[in-house]
Amino acid sequence: MVAPRPPGPRSPTLEQVAEYAGVSRSTVSRVINQVSTVDPELREIVERAIEATGYVPNHAARSLVTRRTDSVALVVSEPAGREFAEPFLSRIFTDPYLGRITAGALEVLRPEGIHLVIMPADAPAHQQVLRYLRQGHVDGVLIISSHVADPLPQQLCDLHVPAVLSARPGRPLPMSYVDVEQQTGARLAAERFIALGRKHPATVCGPLDTTAGQDRLAGFRSALAVHGYAWVPAEPGDFTRAGGERAARTLLTAYPETDALFVANDLMAEGAMQALRDLGRRVPEDVAVVGFDDSVSALACRPQLTTIRQPLEEMAAEMARLLLARIREPEGRPRSVIFHPEIVERGSA
Amino acid sequence: MVAPRPPGPRSPTLEQVAEYAGVSRSTVSRVINQVSTVDPELREIVERAIEATGYVPNHAARSLVTRRTDSVALVVSEPAGREFAEPFLSRIFTDPYLGRITAGALEVLRPEGIHLVIMPADAPAHQQVLRYLRQGHVDGVLIISSHVADPLPQQLCDLHVPAVLSARPGRPLPMSYVDVEQQTGARLAAERFIALGRKHPATVCGPLDTTAGQDRLAGFRSALAVHGYAWVPAEPGDFTRAGGERAARTLLTAYPETDALFVANDLMAEGAMQALRDLGRRVPEDVAVVGFDDSVSALACRPQLTTIRQPLEEMAAEMARLLLARIREPEGRPRSVIFHPEIVERGSA
DNA sequence: GTGAAAGCGCTAACAA
DNA sequence: TTGTTAGCGCTTTCAC
């Protein structure tokens, strides 16, 4: 909380513009709000008065009566019970994932004149976030949540705050969401390995308490089952670079025959490539590697990463569109939009 | 702009809580605002009433009278006249720079209960951003601006909106800012090359219309001048990965004898390493490379990047502190806080 | 087509 | 210590 701002040179009010123009407050208000029933001549006069006084409407006053704020929150949720080496804030803001989501959402929001408040919500902050949303700071919420048992989506649902999820919710919920066909993506990776004639596929999967982690693992396994693999080694990572490195090392130590590695996101793949290098494995000759995301990390790898592309920017843009629709029509049916993944073939597999 | 939200189940007002508790509005207000002059017994009653009714204060109403919003904007400014391959939004949100700044700022802002609105401001959006700020949406602004001729800082100054800059302004301005000793950083790189016995240093510098670009180049040149280098080849890049790759290629083609390369940020260094690899140069054997930032990119490189560390998170945190100070005391003297860079030695030099 | 007036939910003088 | 009251600046009926 900050101290009150001192009086200072306050900007003009509607009242003052009205006086300047010699009309009533209502007329100025109508001109500002583009109401068409204003005499063109008066409108002209008022517009000049606005220009002359340098008037801008006061947001709080307007918001108080209209109950709109023209801004939405981007909530990055993380439930309790996860352990990470890196602190929450640097971890999420260093991950290219969030950047792509932000860019995609703003691509839609900006032209609509809607602003974005970014709200990290680790477990201790959940209550504050809910409070914030209840205070009417924003018209709606984009929720980035991956943990299957994350309570936040349900709570937001209960609050009747318009909201859209970044992925299929862990439990069914009457809330719009966007997702990618996770299993299909994983299958693409599996098929790539089969096509390359690899015999010992394995995977650094995502955290098994996330839907993406579960789905990608299941998709990979079931696609390989079709080719006779009743079982596939898997070691979970935490979607961070260091986590991927660690998991790959564990995996390759336990299963040194591994010649194909599916890593559940590009950031972990970066770490996995490092581990492989340290272990004296060549990529792709000894071990073929496929990542997931098609983020900047994929290009940073040597060799560059073959990966499953999910169009995060477009997905976030769609989230924003779904949210706007929901804000405009809160009782509409929740919608889901599922995107198709594609394999992007580069040097690693 | 969005349509008005329908009435729906409005949350309780102060009035209703007061009625429930059998006290006046003011008393409830005092309890909410932690005013100490409330009888403990009454306070207890009121708190129960708040609990029972599920009351939360309406932000707009409060903001209208207090003239505070408890939120600040993070404006990422970019003046007209720059050409980039990538669109503005994906470029800035994909750059680890912004992520580190955001994380650092939130580290200070969050505990204070202050929220962050993220506002990209390319040239066409400048007017809207100024308008937004004048409307009183936020209490202050953190400005990320690098272009020496960027008009935005001056305009914000004129608006009397509390603001803090991410770097020394292009022209002197009565505004607080944070910076790193750019020239010292560049000198560290130069000295590293001298220590390694390199004879043909060169630099992929930053855009010459940015203070950082200018300072790092000047610092590198003047440090080398001390060692007899009257002139040093330099090729400007645009601080992007692709730009660094292009610039390094140009430089190495024109000056194939180059055996030491200072690259003005890590993102460009990543690209430069790629270019060197393509040109058949080994790093560090044939060409030693030093970057600037110590971002995640530095770790993604092979070999890992020796780089000049600037503590961006701490710098952003300091920006936030300076801003809070300014909001609380708008007439205070503008302050500058300059951080010390350090060289982080890794594999590339 | 325009103006007068009520009121959005809150804080902060001021009185009691 | 508590209550009464007057706005904060705007939109929005409702008369005219």
C-alpha cells in the first residue's frame, strides 16, 4: 500500500469541460462515449473544449458506475507442494512459455484497448489473488494452470469471475479452455523414432501431477505400444532446464541402451542434450532427441532440436478471444478450442 | 471496450456490512483500513460481520476517493524508426531481459500489495499509453527504454506521473533511474581478451542509437586503446539472436583474423556462436567470445558463455523501490542507482 | 436532442 | 471512540 498522492495539479473534470463548452455534464459525457444522439454542432464545440482543457476521463469514477475496468488478469497458478531449485518468480518469468502466452494474449487484447495485469499465484498468494479478483480490479482472468489438483480454477468458477483456462482442467469444470492435442503430439514423437529405426526409446516426461505431463507420457507410451513396446522407460522432470538434465542423466544411467529420447518440453530437452553430451553420447547418432513446444530453446540447442510444435501464441490469442466472449456474455456455454501439434524436424532426430 | 457486466449477484457493500454489524459505515471502514482508534470489541463484531457477509472493498470506489490504485505499469518503450524481423510483441516477450526485469520488480511490489500492468509501447501505441497513464489507472511507471532519442521519458516527466527509468536517459531528465556501469563491463571483456593474449579483438556492438549500445562500444574501445589498439572493428547488431548471427558473420568475413569477439548481449552472442560454428571457427580456441547480461542464453551456449553479468533482477527491484519512494514523496530528489558489472568466466573465453 | 438529478461505494472531515 | 455528512467524477435514468 502506498501513501495518498498529494493534491497536485488535478486534471479537469467533466464538469469543468461542460462549463467551458457551455453545456451540461451529460452532453460532454455523451460526446466522450460516442452516443450518436448529439447535435453535430454541439459535438464539435464539446470536442474543442475537451481538446482545450486536455480532459481525460477518470478511470476510477467511470469504473465505479459502469462496473467495467477494461483490463484482465493473467494469473500464473502454482499449487502448494512442489519443490523447485529456482524461486517461483524467476522460474516462471525466465521460461519462454509465459512470454509466448503473454505476447499472444496481448495481440488480441491490445487492439481492444484492454490491459493486462500479470499475477503470479503461488500457493501463499492464492488468497490474495482471489481477493484481488473479487475487488473488481479486472473484468476477467486468463489462468495458466497445469497441476491437475490445482484448486484455483474451481474457486474462480465459484466466484463467477469470467475466466479461461490454458489447458483442460484436472477435473471437469464449466469453464472455457484452450489446449493442444497432447497425446497426438507425443505420438508424433514416437512415430519419428520408429521411422528412424530406433530400438530403445525412452522419455523424460513432465511432472505426473500435470495434465500435460500425464497426457504426453500416455500418448508416447500408447503410440509405442502399437509397435510392440509394452513398456517404455520414463523419468519425470519438472519442466525446467536443470530438471531435464538431471532426469536424462538418471535415465541414461539406468538404461544405457537408450537410443531415442522424447523430452516433454524444450527447456528440459536443452538440459537433456547437455546431459547426453556429458555422458559422451552424440545427438542424433547415438541418441535421437525430440522435444515439445518449439520454443526458442529448440533453436538454441546444438544440434537444433526436432520438436513438437504447439502454437502457444495462437492458443493464448484464442484464450483472450474466449475470455472477451465470456465477459460479454457471461451465461454463454463454455467452449473449448483444441489445437493441432506438428512435428518440426531439425537436427536432433 | 467490453459490454457492461450484467447486474448479477453483487457483492455486499460497506453499508450492508455496517447494518449487519449494527454500526455505522465509518466504523466498518475504519476496521477495514486498520485505523487503530476502534474499540476492540466493536472491531471484533465488525470483523465477524465482514466474514459473514463475505465483504470485499470495491476497488473503483476506494480509488476514486483515495486517488491511489495500488498498481504500477511496466512500460516497454520502443520509438519509431526501428526495423526488426520479428514482430514487437513476440520479440520483447521472448527476450529473457524483460522476464528478469518483471521478476525483479514483482519481488518488491508483491509484498507491498502492488500490482503490475504490463504495457508494450511501440510508437503507434505511445499516445494510448500516455492517455492510460493520465487516466489514473496506475500510481507510477517503470519505464524500459533504451533508445537515446525516445520521447516517452520526457513526456512522462511532463505529465508528472511518478516514474523510474531502466537506464540513464538519453538526455538529462529529472527522473530516477537505475543503470549498470556499462563502460566498466565492456572494459572487463577487453581485459579478458588481453589476458588471454588475443591480438585481434572485435565487437558485435549494440544498436548505436541506444545508450547501452554506445556505452559498451565506447568502453570496449577505450579499454583496448590503453593497450595500443587505436581502432577496433565493430559491427552493430539489434540485440536479437538473429541479429547477432548476422553481425558476427559480416564481421568475421571482413576481418577473418579476428580472434576475440565481444558481443553486446548474450542473445546476440548465442547467434554469434552459431555464426562462428558455421564459419568453421572453434570457440574459444580460434575465437574467444564474451557476452553481456549473464542471462539464460549464456548457459544455453556451447561452450557456455563467458559474460559480463548485470544483476537485472536486483536492478529491477531497485527500480521498484525508487518508484515507491517517488510515489510516496513525489517532490523528492530524483535518484540514480548504478550497479557494478562482473565478469563470469565460463567456457567461451 | 438536452439538462437535472440520483447514485455507484467508498473515505475523511467534522461533530458529537 | 463513534456517527453524520459531504463529496470523489462519472453514467444514466427521467423529464423536458
